[in-house]
Amino acid sequence: MAMCDLSVIAIVGPILLIGIVKKNGIMLVDFAQQVEHSEGLTAEESIYQACLMRFRPILMTTMAAPLGGVPMMVGTGVGSEIRQPLGYAIVGGLALSQILTLYTTPVVYIYLDRLQSWIFRKRRKQAASGHTEPLAAERRPETWDAHKPLLR
């Protein structure tokens, strides 16, 4: 691997990576939510189904960019010193980000679902116990007291 400078052209690589990784995460979460609501599955089952069903499209779109970046990475000739850092950023970054996306997106989805369930359970308990004081974020600013904590 050659030593490459981080140039303005090379900075385009991480911007490309952010867009592709974001698209992959949205694709997984959107499909998981559709399956969860339409088939009544749990969050774990729905994200598992999303990973199985969306793996091929995610892999196809993610592999198209690095394969297009290989000629930039290994190319020689006039102007190659400008294009090589972009090729390295695309190929290396997408290889790493593909692995991280496929492992972290389901974990974050499950943890956020558990957090949402915990918050709704807490609110239901408060409503069932007759405690009707709104949470701090729901109160109007003029009803805030300086001596009362805003968060419970």
C-alpha cells in the first residue's frame, strides 16, 4: 500500500461512504418496521428478516462502488497521484463500513426498540397510578419552577 496524502479529492471518499452507509441503514430499518407492523413480529425477528431479505441488495450496491474504485486505486499514469487516495478511501472504507453496518444496525435497532418499550411502560404506569403531572418536556415554560428538576 502506497503512502497517500489526504487531499481534497480523497475527502470525497468519506462523503461517499457516509451516503452509502446511511442508505444501507435506512433500507434495513425501513424493511424491519414494515415487517414488524404488517406481520406482528418482535423487533428481533423483524430486523433478522430484514437482514436476510435486504442483504443481497445492500451487498450489490456496496460492492459496485469499491469495484469502481479499484482502477483508481491501482492505476498508474498521468494524474494517478491525484486519484489514488480517492480509490484507497473508497475501497478500504466501504469494506470496513459494510461489515460495521451489517453488525451495528440490528443491534442499535433492538436497543432503541427496548428503550422505546421501557419509556412507554413507564408512562403507562404513571397514567395508571393517577399521576397526571406532565413530563418536563411536555410542560409549558411558564409553569417551570426553578427549584424543581426538569428531568425525572
